[in-house]
Amino acid sequence: MVKDTSEELFDYILALKAMAVLANPDRKLYSDFEVRGKTTLQEPVVDENDGWG
């Protein structure tokens, strides 16, 4: 799949924003476990009937 210019620009902006967040030493970063708790340890389940058809 070939990306058009707007998709490439969006990806570039998103990467720049991520770099800015990670470059800030005062920013608190949370682990997956801190955010989702014990759910993190469970295997993901795919629901074929979730409506996203």
C-alpha cells in the first residue's frame, strides 16, 4: 500500500509529537501494568462478533 502525502505528513507529525513527549524529563511515564493492572497479564481474546465486521 502506498501512502499519500497527507498520510506521510500525519505520520511525521505524530512521530515529532512522540519525540517531544519522550524528550521531556519531567513527564511521568506509566507502564502498561500501571495503566491496565492485572488485565495486562491476560492473553488477548479476539471477539469475531464485536460489530466491526
